[in-house]
Amino acid sequence: MRPPLGLDRGCEPAGPGGLGLSGIVLWDVDTQVDFMLPDGKLYVPGAEETAPAMRRLVEAAREAGLIHVASADDHELTDPEISEDADYRNTYPPHCLRGTRGAEKIPETEQADPLPLSLVPYPPGLVPDLVTGHREILLLKKNFNVFTNPNTDPLLEALDPDEIVVFGVATDVCNDAAIRGFLLRGRKVRFVEDAARGLDEERVAAATGAWREAGVAFTTADELLASLA
């Protein structure tokens, strides 16, 4: 087991046995314009207030050489999740449509040169070599649950982190699906509270309460950055 935050500044950022594959992974959930900004198609109230904390996390990960995995909605109007009569549980109004501004990541969390993993599945045995040399990885998805991308599980197995640090939006939807998925797979999770926002306060309380019971650690950007230092 590595020391807190699994940081060894002398290591390479990727590759079997290297930093990020056995240490800490920063997991960035859907920090896209349509969710993060007030003029977005599916704006999460207050999300823009978290952008400075998000920027600090991403910059610190870059400086430390930590793996930065980001998920991102990549929708088309024909996707099952998209509906003009949305129930806001399984279906949502059009958002993050491919090729639109709303699908772009906000500048604070933008990745410089990510390896994109679409819904086209790679043979799981090829994924470790595929991600070698890539510090930034972008998981595209058409559902709020990142594990609907068939490459998510092989990626997680290839990275094999000691801990996954999660931030992004929305706490009660995409964050919840990701964290429950990590817990189901026996992963240790830390959630950055001031770098996340939710859609519904009651659902946020239910989700975070369930996470706490399952052993998720809660932190702030300041606390996390102090650990990195």
C-alpha cells in the first residue's frame, strides 16, 4: 500500500505498476457545460460555484502525475435516456448532444490530450497496454451510469487504484451511479464535497448517507490538496 494519496513523484504516470495504476485516480464526473453553467441544458444548481475547487484538483493531479479519468455524456437525440417527457430518474431532456457546446468540458477541468474510450468495446486484455502512457482518459457514455460503457470495468481493472477520488455532477445521479459501482467492485472511494453539486436535496441526502454507511470517505479540496503536499 502506498502512503496517503499514493504519491511518488518520481514514478511514471502510467503503465503497469506505475503511478496511477496502483495509487490514486482522480475521477471527474461529467463536468460539462450543459451541467455546470447556468445557461446549460440540464444545469445543476450551484454547479458553477464548484469550478474553482475543481480546477485546483485537476491542476494538482497534473502536477503530481496522477491519472485523471473523466466521464462525459455523449448524447444523440435517439438515445433512450433522452426524452421530451423526462422523469428525471431514468430519462432526461436533451443535453450534452454530440458536437454542441453543451457537451464540452468546462475550462477548469479540460483535459489536454485524453485517450477517449467510446462505447465500442476493446478486448479487456488489450486495455492495460492501451492506457499505458496516458495520464488523461475520457470515458464517453450515453447513460448516467458510467459502467454502461463496456470499457469502464476493464479500465478500472487495468488502473487498479488504491483509492478513487470522485468529484463532479450530479451528486444524486451520475456521481451516485459511479460511486455505487466502485463500491460494488470493492474499491476505496473518497468524495470531494465542495467540488460537487446535486439536483435534488432529498436524493443527495439519501445517496451520501448510503455512501457513508458503505465506507466512503468525505473530504474537501483543501484537505485533499494538503495531503498531496
